[in-house]
Amino acid sequence: MMLHLRSVLALALLSLCGLAQAASHKADPRFEPTRQAFEAAFPGVTVDGIRATPFANLLEVEVGGTLLYTDPQASFVLQGSLLDSKSRVDLTEQRMQELNRVSLDDLPLDKAIKLVKGDGSRRLVVFEDPNCGYCKRLHTTLQEIDNVTVYSLMFPILGPDSRRKAEDIWCAQNPAKTLSDWMGGGTRPEKASCEHPLDQLLAVGQKLRIQGTPAIYFADGSRADGWLPAAQLQSRLEAAAQ
């Protein structure tokens, strides 16, 4: 039974490694024995980073954009959220926010479809699939938000039809209107073809370890995975602007 569980975990870890390109971290020599023990226990798995946690003998292990926990001997592996019982802070979510943080200026904004509302003073970058239901829901929610510039990066990961629609939208005479009409109103984009950056955007999303849509980046570089209701979206926009 233990061997079976170990095999299942190894397969899951290998799957995680294949989902995204690992970020490079400066290795801490203190944790080299743990890295060796972990990779020996799960052949084919590459550890991207190991760090101390606030708790004795519990280490954070980064594998393929996911956080796991183990002891210095790698005698166990724990997958899930690590909560501080006193502060009630989700330490796993907090660390993932740090790992996913980027500068908006490092994102390919020149390859975005730009939607401007009001004075456009606040910035929002969204990786979205044209067939993603929660992406469409986000466009509806954005109708309640003013003074924002939305940079929409086509990220068609849900199948061939998503790819086709993304190209039709990008190559339209008015991409911003075509995107809004489809995502917000259900008007299917007309067929169009041109040189497009879809492969480049997919590569960027993979490097950023985006595994679903929408992936929303705020002005402070923080990221939210998935749809947010208007109040939360407004709150994140305000916090990012400070």
C-alpha cells in the first residue's frame, strides 16, 4: 500500500513538473542534503527550491510551481495549505503570491488587446481564453469597474476552437470591440487571419506557471487566479495602486 501511494505521489509530482517551466532560484547549501534525498525518493522530479518555514524541521519545497512540505530528511511529503493557527494566515497562499509576483512592464503588453474605461488610470492584465466561462464573467464584472485599462492577453488553452476564436479576435479590424462583443455579449467573431502572437503568449503564460484562466495581474505585480466579484476586484485594484 505504501509503495502504491509513493508511486501515485511520484506521478503527481512529475505531472506538476511538466505543467510549467521552473523558476530559477539560488540554491541554499544548507538544504542540499534535503534536495538530494527528495529527488532520490522521487526519481525524475526536479526540486526548484527549498526554504525554511516558521516551524521547526518543516521545509518548503517548490516543484513545478507548486509548494510541498517535508522534513530535512525528506522522510515525508505534505501537499496542501499550511495555516498559521494563531494569525489564521494561509502561509502557502502568501508564498505563492510572492512567487507569482511580476512587474507589469515585464509582461508583453505590446501584444495585448487594450480596453480602456473612464480615465484608464489603473492597470489590469488578464490572461484569458475566449471560451472560458469565468473570463466572460470577468468581462461582465468589469462593467461595474471604472477608470481602468485592461490589457487582455489571449491565452487559448481550452482547445482548437479557443485558438480559432483567439486568432479571429486578434486579427479583427477592431480587436477591442470584437473581444468585448464576444466576451460580454456573445457575438461570435468573424473569421480573420493574420500574423499573431498566440504562440508567444502561450510560452509566456507557461513560464509564469499559469494553469487556468482568467489569470489577473494587478499594478503591484500580484496575481489572482480565477474570477473575482466586483467588490474584491475593486479592493485589489485600490490596494495595488497604493
